[in-house]
Amino acid sequence: MFKIRIIRINDAVFADSASPLNMIVCICHGINEKALRSAVESGATTMSDLQAQTGVATCCGKCADCAKCVLSEALNELRNEVLSVVSGERFLQAA
Ligand code: FES
């Protein structure tokens, strides 16, 4: 499936159709979505954790809303992954 992600930071609109995870979230520090998701996989569960691990939203702060969305999305995906393992979906699918 072809997927395009669009993000708006103030008046600037960014789109990345080739590799959504490479989309820059924080322009000040050049942090992309992949780096934020990696921080979540490494244990970040709050915006403060994300800021401490990556530096996102620690300069102008204009990326904070987008970073919070990525954090929420990544946490939900991890939660669903854990639930599928706990509920045995993974084992049933593999069998
Ligand atoms: S765009 Fe992230 S701190 Fe400025």
C-alpha cells in the first residue's frame, strides 16, 4: 500500500511518501520519526523521557505536538504488540 504522511509545523508542510520513518519531526535537532520510535523501544514512555533521550522539543519547541503524537502512536503499537503476545495471538499464528 502506498502511504503518504503529511505533517504541519507552523506554516510549513512536510510530506514523505518514500520512507515515512525518515520524516524529520524536529528541525532544530534534525530528529526523525525513526529516532523517536527507537527511543520509545529503548524505554521512553513520557515526553520528558523522549526529550532526555533525543533532545526533541528542547530548542524552539515547535515540534512538541508532533513528537507527542509519535510517542503516543509508538506506545500504542508496543502495547498492542505486548497484548498480542500475552493473549497468545503470536503463538496461534505461528502454529
Ligand atoms: S523543531 Fe524541535 S525544538 Fe525546534
